[in-house]
Amino acid sequence: MAKLHQHICSLLLLVLIRSTVQNDDELKCPNNYTSTTTLMRLKRDMFCQYDRWIRPVKHQNDSVQVSIKLLVNRIDFNEKTDVLTTNSLFVVEWNDLHVNWTPSQYDNIDYVQVHSWYLWNPDLGILNAVDRTGYGPDLGTSKCLVYYSGSVVCVPPVKQTASCSADIKHWPYDVHTCNIVIGSWMHTGEELNLTILNPPIELRDFNMNREWDVARVEGVFSVSWFANNLTYPYVTFKFQLRRHSGSHAASVLLPAAVLMFITLMTYWMDATNSDRIFLTVLNIFAHFIFLQYLGYMLPSNGDVTPVVVTFFRDSLVLTLLAFMMAVIGRGLRSSSKPVPLWISAVMNIVFQSRIGQLIVLHNLDPKAVAASETSGGEGADLVNNSERSSTFGWDNFTSLLNFICFLLSLLTYLILLIGYLP
């Protein structure tokens, strides 16, 4: 058994040595090499001594100028996971001094197509990637155009994912600015310098997204400074996304306005009418349903509560107030107890003004109202009639409470609507 293991190890060693010798021979340019075509001879002369791990510069202190841009085909943004995903063509251009030639010596061939793995590739990656284990984008197995001057152009298709924090405060009218930051992982600006092609982002073949509209795009070049005065350049591709709000406005905002109107309308219903309590109960139930719907629709990873959730929450509180006033008003209207003196004093003060009379006008005796209009008195007949029975006094008091709660609810709704504006 020991001899068998020894023979296997020896065989593996011979295979490794042979492969190494073959690779070294491939890097050498034989003097007696003859090719069948001009293109084969050109590629042989280009890569027989080419090392793809060495930067294509004449002097070690020179930097490689790399220019980039994006041809975006599709954009997806998941606000629940804070992930921006783009499908695009990644245009990368640089100059490789090790692959230039004279066209007149090769049948005037001025460019060739070469797989990217034969060439030196800039180690560009997404610095704010969600998963940095893959560290894309890379040139992969794409083909590149190599021109006789040494200019290299690669356009690989890439799928880029970057982190982007969602701000859903003004949902469904929210606008998000997401960035894709691309830079070199190992090379400094003194070794690899990034530049942006114009325009930095093109949307010619862009497929529209049903959820998001691309409002604005731009590319920004930046440089970070580190120890020993070393620079690390990077390019930030910015995407401003605006949500298509039409369907959300129809399914959420319009019902919110209807529920708000129902809440305010209940204050003008007769307190003795059982339909008022029934309507407020249905309104409360509808608020709970929409709050559950928003909890399902909206992500829970934000540190700011969306304004639409705040609106439904506060509207629910106002609807509960309307329900309490409907129950209390119904109980007071049916009460046979006399009106307390302090309530009578308050009502007398209110009825001294014309505005106070109009507040409870729909609850007063029509004959008393007509008599007051003909006599021109400032509510004396109305007050005298209101003091004749305790039931009439409770009616006026509940009408005043309803009016005050109506004004408070209306003012609160106006504040909520103003705060909803972006």
C-alpha cells in the first residue's frame, strides 16, 4: 500500500512539472513559428509574451486610465430589503501598451476581438454591494475590442446590487436616491485612475418599471485620501427613483378622504338617531382594515413612520371621539334630570350672541326662532324657551359639544393634510 501511494504521488508530480513546462513554452515566442492566417499571426505576436497579471504601463509609477459608464436596461428597487438591482451593460475602456501593433504589417487589421480573460482587467467592484463575496462587476467571459493603438473596450452585461436605504415617509409619493459606487479594490489612484465617459448613464434601451419611474440619473467622480497621501478614486452612479402613485392614491388616499368626511358628517346627525352610532362603528372598522392593509403594504424597516399611517392612526382617534360623542349625546338627550346650573350659565352666555344661536339653531323650537326673527331680540325668546324644560337644555348642550368636537376634528384634519404635503 505504501508503494502504491508513492507511485501516485510521483505521477502527480510529473504531471505538474509537465504542465508547468508547457505553460512556460506557451509564453515563449518561437523564432520559426509560421501561422496560416494574418489574424492568427497577429494574436500570436500579441499574447506570446503577455502577462495578464501585470499592469499595462511602461513605467511602474504610471497609472492606467480607466473610463467607465453604464447602459442601463432595467432597475428594480425593493424597499423592504433596501436593495437596488440594476441590469446593464458595463462599458470599460483603458489603454494597454502591451497589445499595440502596426496595421500595415498585418493586412491593415486595426482591431481584433479578444476574450477578456486573455487581457489585464481592472479590478473594479461595487463598494456598497449587498453581498461583497462576489465583488462584482467583473468583465467575466465577455469579449473585448482591442485596437492597434492599444485601446481596449469591454462591454460585459452585469447585474449590480447595492444597498439603498428607503425613505417611505411620504408614501406613495416617496422619492429615493440610490447610489452604485464603483472603484478599485486593490489599486490606488496612482496605479489606476478612474474617469467617467459622457454621458455616464444611458437609458436608451431602458425597460420601464411598473413600480418606479427614473426621475434623474448622474455620475459623480470622487477621491478618498488615505495614509501616505494615497488616493482611492471612485465613481458614484446616482439614480433618483419616484414611485408610480396612481394606483396607491386610488386605493388608499381616496378612501382616507371619504372616511374623514364621514367622521365629520356624524357630528351633524341627530344624536337620538341610532344610525349615527352604527355609522361611526362602521367607520372605526374601516380604519382598522386600512391600517392592517398599510401594515401589509409598507416595509417595517424604516425609522420614520409614514405620514399616511399617521393620518389613519389619528383619524381613528378622531373617529373614536365621534363615537363617544354619539353615545354621550344619545344618553343626554334621553335624560330627565335637570340641567346643572353651570351648564345653564354657559348656555346663557352662548345664546347672548348670534353665532351661539346659529350653533344650535337646528335643535330649537321653530316657533321660537320665528318669534326671535320678527322681534329682533338677541336670543331672549330662545333662552326663555330653552329654560322651560330640562330636555330642551340638554339638546342645546349636546349641540354645543358636537359643534366644538366638529371644529377640533376639522382643525386636526387640516393639520394632518398640511403635514402630508412633501
